[in-house]
Amino acid sequence: MGLAGTLLDLSFRPAVASRATRLSALDIEQYNRHGFVQPFQVFAADEMEHVRAYFDRLMNDLGPDGAYGINCYQARMAGIWDIATDARILDLVQDIVGPDIICWASAILSKKPEGSRQVPWHQDASFWKLSPARTVTVWLAIDDADAENAAMRFIPGTHNRGVIATSDMGADSVFHKGIADAESYGNPFTNALKEGQVSLHADMLVHGSEINRSARRRCGLTLRYCSPDSQIIDPEWARGVEAIIARGSDPSGHWRHHPRPENDDILATSSPHVVGNN
């Protein structure tokens, strides 16, 4: 798996409204214009009780190592696999990427109350080794997320501006690099979501989140989806990717499918190589 020497294509390809079945024409227009669309209710309150308890168990089992992020276990944990392949999520994703859907990464991201670290403004695809850049990130709210507890924020329209220069960040940053002047490109939009709701955003959209200074946790699950047209161009990077062909097929034969795992004990499997954390 890998196309060494291929240049990254980070251009944006608009979604086509005429093929959409779950998203409205207005939703598609918003995604194409602003680079994101939200909110969509996927899981009901009773379902979220089970989902939250499941993620709490995973983070507690890992102890300090699971304090902020649990990355790329979608092919190693049955519960995460089940969410990544849930038809209600895939119906939304399909209207953007098409009928063949690859889930290639996931992350449980939990910001503790009264925290000390921010996620700086950044563009995901500029760090990845996928080309063309066609990944859609689904962000599922495990807890209610709003401005008070540091919900993710977007800079609308930056998904179509190419790579924006980064600079070094301070000690309070999750990443070493970030976009220092992101707000010169537009006013931030707070991605406020209720538990069980999701947003979808394009892989070159500038986004980040502030320090959670509230008394409430902010936990979410990110799921990365693309069509088989997107391929990994770095063999070394490819070794850290454990993909699921979540819907349809892979005519290219590029992506290795990982079936639903039997395991749901995070201590019974090794940690996958981390390819990205946002």
C-alpha cells in the first residue's frame, strides 16, 4: 500500500447535490462553501448512555495514557468498529464521498475540566500522506460541546485556500505547529453539538479548540472517511493505517479491509501506530 513519489493533491472537490439522499441541497451547498455542515442527530439519549459508558471504560482502562486521546483503534475494538460502520453515519458520509467508503482512522478525544492545553488552528490533510485530499471527518459528541467547554471551532471557507503556513506553538499546545493568524481568514464558528449529534468537515478546513477552562468534560469521537480514490502515498505512513471498507467496495485494491474484531478489551491489544491526532 503506497505510491511513493506521488505529489500530494490537496485541492477540494465539491460534493454533488444531485446524488445526495440524506443531506439536503442546502446542506451540500453549506459543505461546499464553508467546508463543514452540522448538526445531525445520530444517536438517541439511551444509546448515548451506553456509548459514553463504553468510552469511559476504555479511557479508564488505559489510565494516564488514555487521558486525552485513544487513536486509531477502529479495527481493533468491536465497539468502535460498530460506530464507524453505523448506517446512520455512513448515509451522511456517502452524500459527500460517494457509495464506496473507507474508514481509515479514528480518535477518542477527551478534554478534562479545567484543563491546560489547546488544539491550535491547523489543517488535517496537510499533515497526512493521502492524495487526493478527500477525507471527511465526522465528529461525534459524546458530551455536549459548546463554547464554554472548548468545542471545536472552524474558520469557514478555508478548506479551499490550499496549505496555510504554520509557526511554532507554545507549551500549552497539543501540537508543536499551528496557524498563528488563522482568524485573519474569517470569524471562527463554534461547532456546538449536543450528545449524539455529529458534524462533518473537510480535511483542509482550518479548525482547532481552546483550553477547556470549564467544570465540564468535553469528549468526542472523530472518524475519518474517504473514497477509494484517495490513496496513501508514503509506505512508512501506511504501516500505521488499519482501514475498514465501511460501505461498498474498493475497486482500486489499494485499501486492506479489516473485518469486525472479536476483541473489545483495550488492554488485550497493542496500541496501533498513530497517524494523526486532532
